[in-house]
Amino acid sequence: METSQSNDPSTPSVAAVPRGAACDLVTVPTRQGLEAVDILRRGAGPSVGPVLHDDGGDTLGFLVPPGTAAAWDLPGSTCTETDGRGPRPDPEPLVAGSDWLVPPGEADLATDPAVLRRALGEAARTIEAADSCQ
């Protein structure tokens, strides 16, 4: 699998996933996920791949390259290994009871796990700071 890289460490990268290839899925609480999507979108260059939301509004799922689950250990999130059976970056979500928050683009990119990890950490800190002000 190829990953787009930049010489600028502040520029997020995305991983190319061939059309129809299964991705792993990082699932987080909706509030943290929405904050992370905002953080990723504020970055330079393409940085957020397809994102699923459940119809109940409880979670968001970020498509990440296959194999990510083997090393994913971020508290407050889960990464589901799909072994080729999971969600694919296709226009119609294959996960029952979900829809696209960020639909797949023509390039079929998955969110880079390292970039997602940083965004989720920043999102958690932002939420904690906001909650402590109340």
C-alpha cells in the first residue's frame, strides 16, 4: 500500500486504498470524532478519508488502511480488523445502520492512522478543556 508523504511534517498524509479494498475501521464517540474531523480538515492537504456515522448518532468510524487494527491502542477508541470483510470506500456504506459523514472521494483515500491518532488526541484535550470551563 502506498501512502502519500510530504517533506513538511505538519502536512497530514492519507493512504491510498484501491477501489473495493476493505479497510479497517476506527470507531470513536461522536463528539470526539466530529472534533477530530474538524481538526483534520483544518490541516494542509488531504487528511481525512471516508467517515461513517451510525444512525443512532453515538459513534463515528474512520476508514483506515487494512492492518491498522494490529497496532491500534488508543484509549477511548476501537479499531476493527476486517481481514477483507469490512467497509470499503464505496459510495454506499456496507455497514447496516450507518451513512457517510465524509463520503468517499474519487481517490478512495483512507485516513492515515498516525494522523488520526494525533487528531483524536487533540480532540480529547479540546473536549476536556471545554468541559472544565463549565
